[in-house]
Amino acid sequence: MTKQEKIMAGVDKIMWEAIGDDEGVIARNIMGYLHSQGVVLKVDCPTCGGDGRIQKFMDRTFSNRCPKCNGYGYVAVEPLVEEK
């Protein structure tokens, strides 16, 4: 099972368990789960600082190489949930 499939299964489980719950509670539960799985809002290439976007549909999820400099990997620069 890929990381994406694992996360989708986790969100699906939360949704099924939350039937009848308030939408705000469901949203907080999903956000907490995504945060616990390391999901971030923004990543940048550590080599060139590029954000990995290209003119076509973003294919960053299929590769860990930067399309601007061909460098490897990305670093999280904006977390999904800010620490208090």
C-alpha cells in the first residue's frame, strides 16, 4: 500500500466513523490525521528553492525530482497545522 493509499484509507475510516457528527468535528479530525501523517501545504526544492510546479498539471506526487534544477527531494516549508 502506498503512502497516498494509506492516507486515503485513514480519511475514509474517519468519515465512516463520523457519520452524524458535526462538520467542524469531522474537519478537525481529518486535519489532525493528515498532520499526523506528515502532510504539508508547501514544499520547496532544497537545491534551487523552486516549489516544484511546472506549466502542466503538477506531477510532483509522482517524482521526487525538481523539474527546475533536477535536484532530488523537497523540504517542508509550510506545515498543515501550525504549532501553538
